[in-house]
Amino acid sequence: MDVPDATRRFYNLIVPQAQSVLRVARCLVNDPAEADDLAQETLIRAFKAIDSFQQGTDVRAWVMAILRNLRIDRVRAAAAGIRTVSLDNSAVDPVDRSVSGPSWDHPRQLLEHFSDQDIISALCQLPEDIRWTLLLVDVEKIDQAQAAQVLDVPVGTIKSRAFRGRAMLRQALLPLARQRRWIS
Amino acid sequence: MSQRLARLADAPLEIAPLLAAIEHRLPRRPRSLALVPGPLLGFWHWLTPLRTTAVFAIFGLALVILLHLSSRPALASVQMLVDFHHHMSSATGHCLPADSAASANAALASQAFDAPPLPDFAATNLTPTCCCVHHQGNCPVSCLCCCQADGCRLTLVVGDDRRIRPPAVPSRNIAGLSCQVASLREDNLCLMRHGDRWVCLIGPVPLERLAQLAAALRW
């Protein structure tokens, strides 16, 4: 019995991206159950829209765009009481002049000490737009131009957000490093 | 930071529960898709006698090249050695505790029977912390993490020259000691040979200090 083309395309192209979808969803949403639900709906939407996927384009970026749109839909639908922090209301100020003192003398060595959960927890402190940028560009290794299409912003904005985001992430990890006496 | 973030993607996630939760809303996964990717299903229609011959010839050539390459020693790179150092410094994964050269060699042998033994480093006054065997392909290298008196961590890597060649880095004469040196960001590397073994010391300390320590090793 011939396998429908949509079914074949879904299992060949979309299912291999399931890990990335789940990982990004869990970094976006604090509630694990909600994150899993977001990932599930993304895959369902991807299946329903599989015929619109153009062969030869980046399937991961395509699926991330679906995840992004679904996330936006849910945020709008639950507009009251959402915990997402906008870019203008960030919890971490990258120009926090009250933070002075030790620098990251051996940044790579220091970063290796943080567990994945530490990094994810720090990521969750960042504004969602910044978090999206770092997840797409640094974690999922999506090309900046394609990340710009996913997030519907200019490439320059992706570059500046990535730069700011990494600095904000360092800022968010600094208290933890101090608390653990890794730096003075 | 971007490199550290990229490592988040290395941790595998279990997606079976995710797929199980939505399977009732998706078409059943056909058995024919379990192993064979979609595009290859049409492979058999593409084959003709001439193309079949060409395909086998190419595979045969690739096999010959692979066999030839597999008999040559592997090659360690500066990046690889620095990565070993960072792994050892963070003491994750399969590192075993070690408090002397003898205990370290015993631990290394338990991980890999063909792990090259470490030299005696008592004269260096370094304090060993942990050790493990890393592999480049199927070639083992022995790694030992040590601490200086100031707490700075160094890594000592030993390889068998017949199985894995050290990186081809420039030679220098440092305080009368001939050694090969390299640097990668904040880490320096100092490499010396002894017979069919090579030893590399890696860490965020001056090359002169590494050369001095390498010269104090006893084989």
C-alpha cells in the first residue's frame, strides 16, 4: 500500500526536528506541561501544513516559525496574567552599572562549570525576544538570515539581540558564580 | 557563550512520550519508513546495469581508501587536546579519582587495556585529582588532571606515537629545553616526546612553566 506523500514527508522531515522543538518549547515556557503541549501542537500544525513546505529549504527554520506563531497565538489568547517579559521590561539590565568587580578572566573555563539547567534557568530570565534569538542562533544553530525570517525582524536586529543576549546571560550567571565562590 | 549555549543541543531529549501523545492525531507511521528514508524508496527504479556498475566501483574505491586511511595513525589536534583539558578540569563524565601515578595508571588500565601509561610526575609537585582515557577514533590517550599549589588546573595527556600522532606545532627552545608549543585562547600547550610516547601539558600558565614541568617528568 503506497504511503501518502504527506505522511512520508512528515516522518522524514518533521519528526527528526521533534527534539529541537521540545527543547526550545521548554526554554520558552516555565511550565513543563505547557511546554510539552506547545511542542505537540507545533508538530500537529507542521503535519497539517506539510504540503506548504518547500523542499530544499531549511526544515528546522520552518518548524521553528510554526512554533513561534503558535507561541504568539497562545500569548495573545492568554493576554491577562502572562509571565512573558517584554523587551522594554527586562529582568536583567545589560548596562547594570551597579555590577562591578570581577570580570570573566577565564570565561570558557567558568562557563563549563555551569550545568545545562543553570544555563536554561538563566535563559528563562531573559526577555522572550532575546531568548528566541539565542535559542535559534546559538542553540539550534540556525542561520541568522533564517532566524530573522522566523522572528520576522531584520538580520541586523538578530545580530544585536544575539550580542545583547549573550551579555545578559553572562550577567544573569554572575550571581550564581559568586554564590558558588567560583569568582571573588 | 555561544559555544556553551550550543552544548545545550547535545543533551538528548526523550521524544517518545511527545509522539505518543499526538499519535492519535497523526497517520500511523508506516513500517516502510522505519529504516529507509523516503527518497531512497525510489532508488531501485533509478538503477540500471551501467549505473549499478558505477555505484559498485565508487563504493569499492571508497572502501580501499578507507582501509588505507584506517591503517594510518590518528592525528590529535590542538583543539582536541584543549577540549580534553577542559573536560578534565570540570571532572565530569567518566573521570576516575587518582592520587598518584600508580593509582592513575591502574585506573586508566581499568578503562582501556591499551591506555598509554603516565610518567612519574612526583618531581613536579603537582597534585593529581582525576584521570580518564579519551579516544580519538579507536586510539586511546591517557589524561590526568592535576592542581598546582595555587589551585590552577593543568592536564597531562599521554599518547602512543604509533597509534596517534601529536599535533604538528612549532618547536621552541625554552630555557634550554626543546619542546613543541602551541596556544589556544587562554590555554598553552607544551609537548615533549619520549621514545614512542608523547606527553602534552595543557593549562592557563606560561609556556616556560609547562616546559619546566614536562622536563621534571620521569619515564
